[in-house]
Amino acid sequence: MLRAIRIRPGPPARSLRGHPWAFLGEVEVSNPPPVDGDCVELTDPKGRCLGAGLWNGKSQIAWRRYSRRPISLDGALLEELVTAAVQRRGGKPVCRLVWSEADSLPGLVVDRYNDLLTIQALTCGIDRRLPQILDILQRLLKPREIVLRNDAATRKLEGLDQHIRTASGQPLEPSWMEVGGVQASVDLMGGQKTGMYLDQLDQHARVAQLAKGRRVLDAFCNQGGFGLACAKAGATSVLGLDSSEDAIVAAPRRRDA
């Protein structure tokens, strides 16, 4: 049975309308408070269940839902949710595999680059369960390496440290691979976030459909994903702009597949 917290009476909290978050000021917690990272049931002011979520009293987003049932994330449910996310997208060699709240895994991002995986754990509850998550991904996908890109500034808001490392503890050099139809030098240890913006790959293709015969400005371009997709689709010219020197330096190292 999960520890329960309750929405405060007063102005309606967004969680009462189905939102997957509850903010610290919106909930009543009896002493002692739950342990950060624990699974906690949230109820409305009348005690009716709103779901189960991961608790963190250090964060302004104190509760993040992973289930509408009062059930623990540990054990069978964690494996079920990770497996379902992988099965939804696992047929693609380069893709966003796990997408946080969209897959009922708040704060977990997993990107796939062929036989490599990158992971961000952005919440205390997910960070605490990383060993189990790594084990599940190893069994499902048998990757050559997993990179833990836990350097996001938002981890500080969860009371977590920042680091970048591989699961094996060994160094990982950048490598060439096809991303969105373009050959790219991918640096999973030093690139932005989880290496590249794989959540935007489908949007690259959609925008590229409009580019033939046109001039394209790719502002805030990072490594130029939108611009390069447009160039390959027949744009007459492409200009990419970004404030990151590292991203601009990396962009010329991409080439047509």
C-alpha cells in the first residue's frame, strides 16, 4: 500500500483535471514526509485517488504521475512501461525510445543510435531506479554501450548531481552514422543533451517537404538538423544560425547520406 498525500482544498489544482504533475504548494503532506524518490498516491480533497506518482519534496514539481492506479512503479510495472515504450518505437535504428511523461516514466529520456543508447534521468525517482532501467534495456536491446547524460541543469532542482559517463566506465569516441537521412558525426559524450535532438526527426522530414526551390533560414539550428534535411530535399540555399560554437563546429561534419 502506498503512502498517500492529498490536494489542498481551495483553487482547483491542475491534477484534478488530469494533469500528470502536482506542485509542492498544492499538496498536504503529514509528518514525516515521504522519502524523495518514493512512490506516492495522490488523492483529491475528498480522498479519491488521482493516481500514483514519484515524490520529491526538494522540487517545486513534487509529484509526477506514472499510473492512474495506486500501484508501485517498482518491479513488474517498471519493466512493463519500459518494454512498451521500446516496442512502440524499437523498429527504428535511430530514434527517441522513451519520452518521459508521454510513456508514463516521468523524467526518463532514452535515445537510440543504432547499437548505442543515451539516457537522461531528470527526476529523483527515476535516478534512484537507474540500475533496474539499465538492466531492462540491456536485456531488451543488448546495446554495445549506454551513455548516461546526467548533466542537465534541471537535475539540480531535483537535488541530484550532474555527470556524464558510460555504463561500462570506458571512454566512447564520436562515430559516423546516418541520422534522418544525413550522415553525421555523433558525439554522445559531448553533444547537446542526449547527443542530438532525435525527438525532432519527424519534424525535419515534414519541414523538408516544403523546402524544394526555396531559401531556408534554420535559426537556433544546433547541428543543423532542419536545414540539412531541407538542403537534401532541394532547397536553393540554407543558412543555419546558433549561439553554440560547438554546435556550429559540428555542423560542417555532417554530410549527405
